[in-house]
Amino acid sequence: MISRCVVLESVSLHNMGFGRLCISSPTLKSIGFYAPRAKDAITFHELVIDDAPCLERLLPIYPDDGPVTIRVIRAPKLEVLGFLSEGISTLHLGTTVFQKMIAVTMTTKMRSVRILVLESSPNLDLVIDFLVCFPCLVKLYVILNAGKNVNIVRKYDQLDTIECLELHLKEVVLKNYYGGYRPFFDFAKFFLLNAKVLNKMEIGGSYYRNDDCYLRLLQVENRASQDARIEVNRNIFTRHVRTHDLSMADPFD
């Protein structure tokens, strides 16, 4: 149906399980999906974007529920990608491969991607590999959780520059932020110290009485972009995504 419909631009697949779904469409611009679990078993095993020359958005809404593997073979206009989490066991982007969010090979860079959503512990090693893979990234969302490896804090080597931090990354949105937890603070501070064209960092989550102190500490005088401002809110994170509204540049906003 998808491959033979010559005018289809947007599709959502809800509560549908596939052993393997291969997408080839000359017109499709947006695809969103989530799969059901059957007695705690994943029913959607593999999604392949074989040939989608117009695809702009790839939206696995509940990545922990499947697909287990995502392969993007040809999607030259892909701009929006997310949510990505460890629930996606293997992610192939051209010849670049991530396994449970960890880069195994880094041979393809996708310069078309502008907006990325990650679900991760505050693990800079993991996130930086995605920044390298998407060198023209403009907006980064990170849905934080206190998982494993939260203490990995990587120092950014100024001699080994990351293009998006130098030239493109203008907005960082951190959700489920817990200001009293030092790894979360260090994670946010990294972007303030290294994103040279950053305009805005939005921090949302639950707070307690000492969080104001941590937020004041984030207003570092030596931040890389003096224009960067911090906005704090207590919005509850939801997975509402404007899958079909193609007029919205950012379906997560």
C-alpha cells in the first residue's frame, strides 16, 4: 500500500507488529510508529527505509517497544529523527552502526538531519557520537534518565572539533532534568561551555529546593556563546508528536 500510493506523504502505524517492514516510497515525507507488546515480547523486529527520497521525518514514538532494528539505506532529505533509545538494539544509518546507542562504526555522516531526540542517561560519550554522526544538527532534545554510566563525563578536545558544536547547534532541550544530581548538571554545563552558536537551553523537569542553586551555577561566565540563555520550566514530558502536520518544522515543539 505504501509503496504503490503515489501521493502519500504521511503515515502513522499504531499497534501494528511486523517481522520486517521495508519502506520504498517516492512521496512519503513522514512516518511515525509504535508497536504493541505481546506478553512482554517485542512484535516489531525490523524497519528498513530502503528508498525514500522525500522522507523528512522518521519517528519511532516508543522505541523500547520496537522495532529492534532500524536500517536507513536511502533517505537523503531526512531532517527529523527521534525518539532513539537503547530499546533500538541496532541502528544502521548508511554504513554507520549504533548498538544500544553506542557507536560501533562511524563511516557515514548524515548532514541532512537538523532535529534529533535521544532518550539517555547523562552520558556524554554516547551523545557526542551522535553529534559527530549529524554534523549539521540545529536542535537537540535529550530525555534524561538516571540509568547506567551516568558518570561518564568526556572532555571536549578543542583540537578535535565537532562541527555542529562549532557552527550549527542553536538549541538544546533537556527533559526530566533533576538539578540535584551532579551528572545532570555536568551534562548541561558541557553544552554551555562548548556549543559556540547556542541561543537557548531549555530545562524541564521536577525540582526541589536546592535546584535554584544548580541553575545559577549553569550561568557560567565563560560559556561558549554569550548569547545563550537558559529557560526553566516544570513541564511534564509527553510523547505527543505532530506526525502529520508537515507545516511544523519541529513536530516535537
